[in-house]
Amino acid sequence: MARVAPDFVVLIPARLASTRLPDKPLADIAGLPMVVHVARRALQSGAQRVVVAADHPRIVAACEAHGVEAMLTRDDHPSGSDRLAEACTALALADEQIVVNVQGDEPLIDVDLIGAVAQTLAERPDAAMSTAVHAIDSLGDFLNPNVVKAVLDAQGNALYFSRAPIPWVRDSFANGALQALPQPAAWRHIGIYGYRAGFLRRFPTLPPAPIEASEALEQLRALWHGHRIVVHVSQHAPGPGVDTPEDLARVRALMTA
């Protein structure tokens, strides 16, 4: 029997302030603000609605000028999930409504990945969240603390996320250095999340977890409090995000090409 695509909403948190790239959501890429590119890709994913949750009127105005739905949220939220929780309440989304959090700095995000994260959560009513991973094929990425790794269980749930190289390859450690990648492959976490709106509204009220503070990974809060995160395994690495002027130049070149 063919899968029935779930109804889902995409929310895109967008914050004007960025220490490494000022006014990042409004950065021009091929004649459009970056956040507009993200929203247009999200609209191709099968989402019934795409809304940018912004912290500044300039972002809202830029989105509306290009036909993208946007709403103004508070400018003092500590994280994107807090911003989206406010948006869920303001939009009066039903508790069971699936919401996919697409980051506003990924103008090359895989359209199919967005729908897959929604589908994965729809198929697992026992899970509170969904996310995605892909196989790591570089020892440098495996050892890089900026590349977040995930370990999964037999049912495709996340056991843990870490900046450390996990699972640790005990028998490949020699002469003080890791010599080989795990087999089967380790998983790189892709920063996209699916939630049910009711859980997303609740998430910011959960006390922060010690492991969340240690790793600086917010999704660990859900695991710490006993909530399941089901994981979609993607066959493709994510497109490059934009955090720095160098990232922006690379994405501009790719989109121009």
C-alpha cells in the first residue's frame, strides 16, 4: 500500500542578529533574501503551510514583499525552538499537528528531506520528535566536534547525540590516534526536526539537561526527559548552510552556477 503523505506545517525561525554574519536572514542570494529562498524550497516539500517566525520587522517585511507568510515573535528567545513554540501558540496549531523546523540559513536544503522528516514522525506515534542523519564517509568529519554524531537503536530511535566521535572504534585506535571509521558507518546528524505542535509548545518548559549543557546540543533535553526521537536515514549529505561570509560566498556561487 502506498504511503499517505502527512499534513504538516513548516516553521522557519529567523533571527536578525548574528555575530559572524550580520543581518544573515536578509543576505542577498541571486536577488532574493536568503530566508525567502529557504521558504520557497519548503513550499516545494508538500507542506500545507510555511511560516517564517522572525524576531524583527525587517525580516517580516522582506518575506511579505516576496509572497512568503511571516510573523513577528519576541526578540529575546534563547533558542529557535522557543521561537517556534510561540509561533505554534499564535497560529493555534492543534496538538497533533506535525511541525517541521527548517533552519533559516539553509537555502539549499533538500526538499525531499523536509517531507521525509514529517513522514517519519507521522509513522511513529510513540515518538515526540523526528530528525535525520546520513553516513559519515570522512575521518576528518568523524573527529570534527562541529560535526554532530548520532547513535541509533534497532528501531531507528536516537540513543544519543554528541560532538565526540561516537561510536568509539576501540580496535582502530593506535599510536594515540583513530585510524579508521566505524563499520558500519557512523551517522552525522542533520539539523532538521519534526515535532507535534503540542510537544513543541511543551519543550521550552522542560528543565535544561546537564548533557545538553555539556554538549551544547538542545535535542539532548528531549532524550534526557525520556522522550523518543525517531530518525530518518538520508542517502544524501545536506546542502551547505550559511554561518559565515565565506559560507555565503560559497552558496552564492553554487546558486549562480
